[in-house]
Amino acid sequence: MRRLAVPIAAAIVSSGIAAVPAAASPSPCPEVRVPGAEHAVTACAADLTTSGTVPAGLTDPADWAGLVAPGTVPPSGVPGVQVDGYFRDDSSGNTNHGWNHDAQFVLRLPSEWNGGLVVAGPPGTREQYANDPTIGDQALAKGYAYAATDKGNTGAGLSSDGKRPGDAILEWHRRFTELTRAARAAAARHYGRAPHKVYAAGLSAGGYLVRWQLERHPSLYTGGVDWNALVFAPRTNLLTTLPPAVRAYPAYASGDPAGRAAILAAGYPAGSEPAWGFSHRSLWVPLLGQVRAELDPGYSGPDAAYDLAARPAAVRRAVARVALTGRLGKPLVSVQGELDALTPPARHAAAYTRLVAGAGRTGLHRASTVRGGAHTDGLVALSPAFRPMLPAFRDAFERLECWTS
């Protein structure tokens, strides 16, 4: 795991104990109080986008490895204040800052504020900086305050957090809600007025969090945008969509046409084959193992042979604990990659569309498919058929702004 140090060159305030501002600072850095935070460090930044936070040591590029298309040029020139901290937690997978403490967050408050706030959670089991170039930079460049959480547990030890199956995933949602409330209050205190618009945004597992928030806590948000969001539903979730691909991949890799046919039959899109090798190695196998251990720790067979329908009712109840309902309470814009080989649109996007329709909330959901979009933009290097989805995400966010204006 990485360790990230906040530079001493910034003026810092930590847990209410003020450090002496560096001599280079023209004025003291104003302390930002984050309600409920057990520990927080405030630093003034000449540029809150990755153009500035990377050289200043205020972010972790390793956290977004593989998420950004080669050659992506970030925005720049957004001065303001950054707060790094954590909420009370008893797990310690996140080693950023040498804190060895989960429930870490980052809050960025631009000097020129447009009155809005964007809150995000990371994909997979990454940490709070994972969305910096894809969501954070875009929000900050438009003048939004930006907050992101590590979801309360990071790395491969997902299933070790919590007492009951599903507890670790439920913590993801609790941490997102916790940060949203705290960031709203911190921004109101910092700027002297409350945010008039609050948006939830996320990629993959982070997109799943957006949907949950708009279903369970719509009063906290103006709307949300998700990008290749995964689904947890009784019949469609990673425990149903990943095993067929994991089982069939060895045959595909050996050149057996039956392997490719089986993966396609499981709903994975034709044309996504260039991503299958990476996906099998880095996504399908590890994620299946992590989610299966979290929701069905009693299973002792090979994960490739996993059959959720054949498992005890208690396992299905665990899945139900973390399942989406489709009962949106605020507008949601979804963008889905046509060639996504982790959350294939024929399974995940289609399943959520059905949930929303079944809940009678179609009027609150607008979805689009991005031609050539893979699960993450880092995969565009694998094939000329893959196209970056970041421009589509930016367009989707602007559609959400217009929709909720």
C-alpha cells in the first residue's frame, strides 16, 4: 500500500492544533472544520487539480492507475484549500499519510466557488484519490467543491471488515453518506453559505454508490451521474455475471472457440475481447473472490464453479442487504460503455433499467451507451476499437446540470 505525506511546505492545521505556516505562505491557511472527523489536516494549494496536487504531494497517482486514457490533459489553475482526514473506524487498510486508518477522505474547496458540491466514491477497493483526474478535476474546473471517500475499507481485505456478510459493502454507503453530510456542512462554514447543488458521481463500484444514495438518501442530493456502474440485484450481480466468464476464459485463451462463445453467451459484448486477458487477471478473478468471500464466506469450492442460485437462502439474504431497488428519489444520468467487459451493458445496465422501470421511476433516469467505451479509459491502449469515456462523462454531467437547473 502507498504512503502519502502532506507537504510541510503548505500551511497546515491538524485536529485543531495549528502548525506554524511556512514562511513562503503569504497568509495563514484557514482551518476547515469537518464535522465528525476524528482527524483532519488543512493545506492551502496553488492548484487543486491533479496538475497541481501531483507535484505538491497532495494526491496519489498510483490510486488512479489504469483509469485514465494515455495522453489525457488535465485542467489546471484552481487554487483553494484541501482537507485530508478520516472519520472514526476500526480497520486500517488505508496507509495514506502513514495514518494506517480507513474511512479517509479528501475535501477540496476552490477559492472561486460556484456554490455546488460533488461527492464521489472510488471504483473497486481503491482509495480516496482514485477519481481525482476523472471526476475531481472536472468538478473543480467548473468551480465545484469536491469530496471523496475511500468507502471505509480498501485493498483485497474487503471481507475482513464487518461482522455479517454484506457489512463491508454496506459500510461503503454509510461512509458516502457520512462524507456528504460533513462536506455540506464544512463547505457552508467555509464559504458562509450552504451548497445550493450537491451531486453524487462515481465510476464502477462508485457508480453503484451513486445509485444507492439517490435511492436511500435523495434529500442530500440534487442528482447524480454514474459511469459503468455495477449492479447488485437478486439475479444480476458480480456473483452471477463473473463466474461464467471466469470458467470459460481458459478455453478462450487456449484458442478453443467454445470459450469465446461461452463468454459472449454470458452477456459480454463482442468486440470487448482485447480487454478479456487483462479483465480475467486483474478484475474477474480477484473481484469474484473478494465479493464471494464478503457475501458467501461459507462457500468452499472453486470460485469459477460458483452458482448463486444453488447456495443457501442466507446467501441470497446477504445479497439482498446490498441490493439496489431502482426507487430513485432524484435525477440520475447513467453512461455505459458499449464494450465494457466488467459490467457488460446487456447485464448490468439492462438490469438497473428494469429495476427503475419496475419501481415506476423511469422519469428520473436517463441512460446512454458510449460507442467503443471499455470499463476504464486506461484500457483504450489495448485496442483501437476502445474509445475514452471521459468526454461522455463530462457531457453527462452537463446534461445533469441542465436537467436540475
